[in-house]
Amino acid sequence: MRLAAKGSARRLQTAVLIWLLFATLAGSDPARGQESGEGQIPPTLMAPLGVLRVRSEPSGALVTLVGAHRWRGTTPWDLQRGLEGTYRVSATLSGFERWRRTIEIAPGEVRDLSIELVAKRRWKAAARSAVIPGWGQRYAEQPGKGALFLLGIVGAAGGLWWLDEDYGDRVEAFRTARDAYLAEENVTLLADKRREMERAQGRAERAYDRRQVLLAATVGVYALSVLDAYLFFPEPSAGTYAGLAPWGKDGPGLALREDGPAGIGLSLLWPFQGGGTR
């Protein structure tokens, strides 16, 4: 009987231990822990994420951020990468000036960045080409044409230098021939000396003419670069108009327009009271 009682007590103890084990496992269930907040990372230990929301007018600008990291995206753009610190921001869009700014982003800050792009102006292109031929075309995003104007003016300048040196040599040769003619005392040689002087004078005059022709061509290339930068400046809006309106966008003036395959047309611009031009 004692052995039976001891066996029953041992089985009861084992059953109690098994029940306590199951109760412990049930109390540490992950789902129950999450509901009560147990087993989670305390919010104070979680690093807040910095967010940058970039918008531009007009949209579609390519935005570049340079700082601790380098990011690039197109507006509208939401960047959620835990940004923090100082960033240099630049935005570009065809037909508009480059936009630049430096911003500071605090840890966990949600930052809105609005970018107002300014359209490029034809007078700025013309002013650049007046300084360096071809620079205005590059500003107008026509690098091929700008390179042609720049190479043309550089080639013309080099040719002018060479022709000016040649003209100086021809003038010096003429002076030498003239001095020889004037110093000649032998009457029988005067005719030969005079012919040599006249030939030297003709070579000097032809060198002068060549230099003047190239000088005129150089001025023409320079002026054409300025006019091209102003008249054929690509507008950011639809429809290609190249105008001469010195009183502003809505002022009176002339405009060259593309008429498709037919060619180029000329329009007279005049402001009306209701707004706009005709």
C-alpha cells in the first residue's frame, strides 16, 4: 500500500510539473507578448527616419543631393533614407536655370522642399555669346552649334594673326625695296629697282586685302553668334518662336516662327488690351 501511495504521489508530482511547464510556455507566446508590448524594441531605442519631400514647379526636374550620401531622383520625389546633416541640393530641367541650395536636416525631421525653377532667357544667351562666341548656344543647350561658333572664331583669330604677320613682313620687304631704289646711284639699275619696289608694294597690298577680308569674316561670325543666340533661342513652352521684342515678353516686336517643313515665317507681335500678343 505504501508503495502504491508513493507511486501515486510521484505521478501527481510529474503531472503538476508538466502542467506548470505548459503554463510557462503559454505565457511566453510571441503573439501575446506583442499585444501587451512585451518583446518589442522600446521606441526610445528606435532611430527616427528623416524624410525629404521634394516638389518642383514645373515638375520633372532632376534633383541631386550630395552630403553624407549621394541621392538622385525626379520630382515629385519622396526620399525616406534616414537623412541627417548638411546636403547640397541642385535641380536641373531642360529650358530652365540650374537651381542650387544647401539645406540642414535634423534627425527624424520630415522636410518639405519646394523648388521654383526659372526659365532661361534669350537675352542671357545673347549676352554670353557677346562675351565668348558659342557660349550662348551652350547656355541654350545647343552644344554642337556652340562648338562650331567657338571653333570658327578661334580659327578666324588664328588666321588673322598669321595674315597680320604676313602683312608686316610684306610691308618690311616693300620698305627695303623702296630704300634700295632711293639709294641707287647707277642710272642703269634704277628701272630694275623700281620694278622690284612696285612688286613688293603689290604683295603688301594683297596681304592687306586678305587680312581685311578675314577680319570682316571674323566680325561676321561674332555677330552671327550673338544673333543666333537671341533669334533662335529654344523656348521651354510648346511652339518655337524666336522674337525681337525689346519691351518684354508681351511687348511689340518681330518673331521668327517655324512653319513645319514649309520653312520659316515672320510674325508681327503687338500687345492687346485683353492680354497676349497677335
